[in-house]
Amino acid sequence: MLTRSQALALEKAPKSEFTELARQAAGIRDTYWGKSLSYSRAVFVPLTNMCRDDCGYCTFVQKPDSPNARLMTPAEVMQIVHDGERMGCKEVLFSLGEKPELRYPEARAALARQGHTSMISYLAEVCAMVLSESSMLPHVNAGTLSEADIRLLKPYSVSMGMMLENVSRRLIAKGGAHYACPDKVPVQRIRTLDRAGRLGVPFTTGILIGIGETWAERVDSLMTINNLHLEHGHIQEVIVQNFRAKAGTAMAGHPEPDLDDMVRTLVLARLLLAPSISLQAPPNLESRFASYIAAGINDWGGVSPLTIDHINPERAWPQIESLRRATADCGYGLEERLAVYPHYLERPQHFFAGDIAPRLSAIARADGLALHQCLS
């Protein structure tokens, strides 16, 4: 793995040197992950789009006075779950705004109508419903979490996630991408990652590039993630996500990272992170499959045949068969995985609670990947 000084130098590495580093990154991927990339067949459930944060690039979040603001009912959630189940999906990926009830009385009222006082307790209830009324498994992206939150959610979720985004405190200053975002204070997100590790939760995280951070801050963000994984062994995947400018946001005119920037960051991540951490790039945010594969990624993330990417609704998911063909054109197979990676199934008592482990064994192959099923 790279030292910090070597990682900093990668930003300006000449083409000949970078080509060799990219070859090394791809070699690490091939050695550890083999000649197949993976994806999870999922449905995406935006449990609420209200949030107490005001990120400068976000169109997902709606203020409570917007006609588009909502808190999904259990019936609405289960309709998506059952539709996805019929299409062979195995993961229910819950995305939601962070702690809107702490800022908005409308959010508190919406939760009260469902018999709850917090989004986390409501999330736990609907995850339990998914487990009791379907064959699918929840993965929750609920933002920053306390130890009590994680303990509440763990029996009802196979894995959890939260993008670190960046460790830079500059980004929370006025004019920064994370100004007026109490949940984007770096120390709070790092604490969530650490708590998840101490409590044995398979965890997804990542960095968002192009939001005003420096290359050194990307390096430090990835090293922070890796150090937590070396301590706890719980970071199952890291996403490198490229910023996309969206109309109507504070950063609508902000430049987007180009392909070279994205590829260099992927190579950086593969060379900095432990090989056991899966490296992922979203396939719907940039249709440069060959460049991403050559940079060392081994996973395309959640891909849905049913629901849109609610965070980037303007960017359609590729059809799974189209993704398979594009991956094959680069000399790699495409395998369906579960919402938790295979090696976590080897320590079920540590990483899973409740009925999660037996549910996993029913839909996993002997190698821990997803068991194929006949669709009705």
C-alpha cells in the first residue's frame, strides 16, 4: 500500500508513472477479487426526503413545506419490497434524510402519525416488517448514528452505510459544501464509523470527490477509513463517487471532476485501502466502464431493475444485462452478491444479530454470493 507521501505525489504523477500504478491497482483487484466484478440487485426506498442538513449539492432533500416532502408509510415501503422481490431483488436499500425531527415540527408530526418520535425507531420498525413479510434483507443508509441507534438497527439490517464524504473541516465553513450541516461535521461521521466497527456491523462508506476538497484531503479521508478498518475489520466497501452539478442547488455552477480525476482517485483508493475492502464506483454517474475497471474497481454497487437512484434521479441505472456486456467487453464476469460481502458470512455471530444469519444462508451460495432464483 502507498505511504501518505506517495499518495500525495500521485495527484501529479506523469503518465508513464501513473500507468504503472494503475496496472498495480488492477493487479491487486485481480489477485484478491478475481476476474469477476459484482453488483447487488436491489430496490431503493427513500423512507423520508426531509433532513436537518442543507448540503450545497443535494436535490434529494425537500423542506417540509414543499409538496414533494414525504415520509413513506409502511404500506408504501412494502409495495416496493414486494415488487422488487418478484423481480429477483434481494436487498432493500433504505436512504433517508438525517434527523429531520430535530429541526422540523412537520417531521415530528409525520413520525407521530406512525407511532414514533425518531426516524431511527421508525426505520427499525419498517426493517423488521421487511424481514417478517418478505425474503429480502434491509441495508440502511441512515447517516450519523449513536451507539444506541446501531444496537437498535442491527437485528433488522444485514449491513449499514454512510458516506464519510471527506474529513475536511473547511467544507463546513460558510460557503463550503457542508455549511449548515451538523451531521457532516467530520468527527461525527468518523465516530459513527468507529461505533459500527466496535459493534460488529458490516459497513459501507466512501468519499465524494469534486466538492471543493484538496487531493491531500482525499488522501486523508481514505486513510482514515482504512485505519478504522484495520482496527475493526468492518468496512466492507468504499465508494468513490463523483460530484454531479444539479440545477437549483448552491453548487449548480460548480465544476465537476473529469474522468482523469476520477480514475486517479480510484487508483489512489485501491492502492491505499486494504485489499479486503471492496472498491466501488456508481455505474450510472459516468458511463466509462472500461476506465473504471482498469483503475481497479471490483464492484458496481446496488443496481435496481425497478427503482431509480433517488439521490441522482437524472441518472438512470444501466440495465443489468447491459452492465454485464460492458463488463464482459473488458474481460470480466459479473456476479450478483448480497448486501453483505461473502467473507462476513464466515463470522455470523460477530457480524449479525437476530434472524439475519439464517436468512442470509437461505439466499447465499456456498461461496457467499447470491443464490440465483427462478423469477415468476
